[in-house]
Amino acid sequence: MASEARLKSGVLLAAGGIALLAFGAGALAGSPRLQVVCALAALPLLLALWRCLGRLARPARAPLVEARVDPGVEQRALLENALAFEARLEHAPIALFRIDGLEDGAQVAPLNANARKLVAPGRASDPAALYRQLVAQPGERRALVQFETERGTERALVSMSALTLQGRPQRLAALMPVESELEAEALNAWRQLVHVLTHEIMNSLTPVASLSRTAYDLLDELRGTLPPDVGADLVTALDAISRRADSLVDFVASYRSLSNLPAAQPERVRLAALFERLDALVGPGWRARGGDVEFSVEPASLELMVDPGQLEQALINLLKNAFEATAGRPAARARVGARLVRGARLRIEVADDGPGVPETLAAHIFTPFFTTKKQGGGIGLAMVRQLVHGNGGTVRYARAVGQGARFVISF
């Protein structure tokens, strides 16, 4: 604005000077020499007027402001985005693996924390075997795989994705262990089934038991009016019906407990003290028949957040099975040990030197109603699994190094 005002002032001064010289030239009409001098003096003024007018005629231009981007700010933004993406990848709720190369020479590498935990000591017992399963999976598909861990066989859902980075083909494997979820769903399904079955059976069985006792009492009053052989047969039949009905009521009531387990009330439990109570409960029975049961805790100060009553009941059931399995064996022994294993996990093992579980039956021993005993109800191990699972642990049957059975409880 200030430069424009100066230009306008210059135009006015130049125009004024030219007008004054023109007036002087007209007044000096009788002197040609002075007219020439006035004309020559007006030439610089005309030139100055022309330049000022030319500048005023130009369109006004807004000053250009150069947008400068600080390279440091841009780099910091990129770094923050990269760190945020890396944090999300690191803590993703699935195990991510990268597979480079073809099947023969493929290299597998864990990409986040869950993947590293899965192949760390205490989880997959043979990471190389797990890698071979991942490499053998075809691209762009989902499948259920299983692999051995320190806690037993684990099943996982794997999803493959193929991509190309910097001209090199790669595959991403997303692995989500689902063993605990499948086990929880199976337990819920069995609990609901047992609840429905016991409810319906009890509804029909209770009146049968009641009527059979009533008929037995009436028959006792009418026994003298009936032929001796008929009365005896009726007494035998009604007595058998009454006894079997009462037995079935007790049998169904025991299964009802599977669907009515109370919620766990965890507290800090010192395992050495819990094992001392167990030894006082079951030890005398083992020693009375010439055997023994041993308890050990490493270290002795080991503690666990668990419902003490439920864990104690689970261990009693396992020791009861071991006691029955070793019946008739001289100097039979059972061992219960608790210790920390790889991966900072707590493991409790219950082992005996009995005949063990046949491999063909090992997959079914935790199923309700399944039993190999003549007088068994198939509830002991099913109850163990529900009690342990309700306290956040898992129970597996593991092959013993020598003879006998071995159950592993992990937390």
C-alpha cells in the first residue's frame, strides 16, 4: 500500500511538471529556442510518468509464502506411526509367524510375543515339529492343527495368508490355541446334558421308588391272605424294585453334582500344608496294605491361588483311582509332587505303579459316564477335570516313563 501511494504521488508530480512546462512553452511562443528547452526538459518527466503508470497498471499480486515442512517433524510422525503399529502387532491376541521360502528350505520365525511364548520352554515341547506343520499348510486356508506341549496335546486354529514383499514370496501364519476353549465348551455341554438327564430321570424314578415301598408295605399286611409261593415271589420282586430304585436315586444324585459344582473361591494356599492334610486322609489306607504314598513340594514354600477344598477333592479322586488300580499289588506306591517347571508354570503330578491306562482308552477317561471298572460310575475323573478347570488349570493323562498311570495338573 505504501509503494502504491508513492507511485501515485510520482504520477501527480510528473503530470504537474509536464503541464507547467507546456504552459511555459505556450507563453514563449515568440522564442523558438526557449520552446525547445522546455520540450527537452519535459522528456524526463514524460519517461517518469510512463514508468509510474506502467507500474500502477500491473495487477496486484499477493506475496508468496513458501510452505516449509520441517523434515524432523515428518520423520518423528513416521517413527511414531511405526512404533504404534509394532506395539499393536506385538500384543496381538494371536501367535503370528513368518514363513520364508518353499517347503523344503522354508524358514519360520515368530513375529510377536504370543508366537515367542508358544515356542518358548514350557509350551511347545517340539517347536521344530510345529514349524513343519505350519510350512506344510497350503496358503489362503484355515485348518485345525495339534502339537505336543508340556501340558499335553494342544489344538490350535491356523490361518494362512500369502503375500510378496520386495519381490520375495512370504506367508503369514496366524495361530490361535483353542484347546482350553474347546475343553470349556465340552465341559459346559456335558454339564447341561447331565443336568437334563438327571432331572428327567429323577422325575420318573422318584415315584417308582415311592410306590415300590408302598406296595411292599401293603404286601406285608396282606401276606397271610395270599398263597405262600405267590406272597414270597411278590415280596422278592417288590424288594428288588425298591432296592434298585433307591440305588438308582443315589447314582443319579451323584451325577447331579457334576452340574451343580459351586464356583471356586480362590485363596493363597501353601501346598506343603495341603499335602500334609492329604497324607493324613489317604496315607493310612495305603500303609495298611503294605504300600505307601509320597508327597513332595519343590520348593517347600510353594504357594498357589486356588480353592483349597476343590483342589483337595480333585487330588483325593486321583489318589482313590490309583488306590483301586493298584489293589492286589504288593507294596504298591503312589507319588504326588508339586514343582515349578519351564515357563514359570506350576505342575502337580499324581503317579502310581499300577497297570496304567490302555492307549485306546486314554482319550475317553475324562468323559462322564465312561468307566472301565465293573462297579464304577464314570464320575471320578470327570469331576477332577471340572474342579481343576474351574480353578483355572488343566489336567491331562500323560504316559508314565515306566509302568503305571500319571496325571498332570498344570496352572
